[in-house]
Amino acid sequence: MSPKRVNQCLVPVALLIVVYLGYRALYTFSLDSMWFAVLFYLAELHGAFVFFLFCFETWYPQHPE
């Protein structure tokens, strides 16, 4: 399998991350410790954003000659 194809297989994983973040925001926030819940959720959003940037950068790699 080519590296381009492997990189393009990451897109379904990215979609699963969006589903996870939605589930996390709707059903798992603790009202008793909202400060920590929001802090950790922001950290997860940052990780997802970095992963999306990685997918974008590696979608169509161009190698110099």
C-alpha cells in the first residue's frame, strides 16, 4: 500500500474523532468539576486540531526530485 493511500485512510479516523468529541461534550461533562472538564476538553480539541492539520499536510505528499 502506498504512503499516499495510508495517509488517506486516516480520514475515517478523523471522522471518528469528531463523533467522539461530540459524545464527550454532550454526555460526559461533570457538573461537579466543570473547570477540569472544560480544561481537558480543550486539550482534546487541541489534539484533534493538530491531527486534522497532520491529515491535511499528508493528504497528497510531494517529494522533491
